[in-house]
Amino acid sequence: MKHIFAIVGSASADSANLKLIKRIAASTSEIFTIHIFEALKTIPHFDADLSIGNTPQSVLDFRELIENTH
């Protein structure tokens, strides 16, 4: 049996991605074991609420790169 480590890219409690991964995990449980990492929100750079007013420069730089990429 294959083991898959899935990272949910959303910090939202009502994440559509999390729901999708959970549905895939449930429907493929006889084929795969899917370990879902739901704690991305605990990493400050991934929780916008933790950086309001005190955003780390590296996050600001990353956002700028995204905004300026065409």
C-alpha cells in the first residue's frame, strides 16, 4: 500500500482543498494511506492574521515577487 503525505495549502478552517483531500482519502483508503498535514496555519508565514501590521520582510518580498510576475 502506498503512503501519501498531503499538505493542505489553505489555512482556512473551511478549506475546499482540505475537503477534497479528505474525500479522496476516504474513497481510496483501500489503495492509499493518505496522511493529511492540516497544520500549515501554525507556520506564521502561512497565516495572514499573524502578520497583520508586523509582516516579516521575507513575506513582503515574496508577495511583491508574485504581484510583479506577469
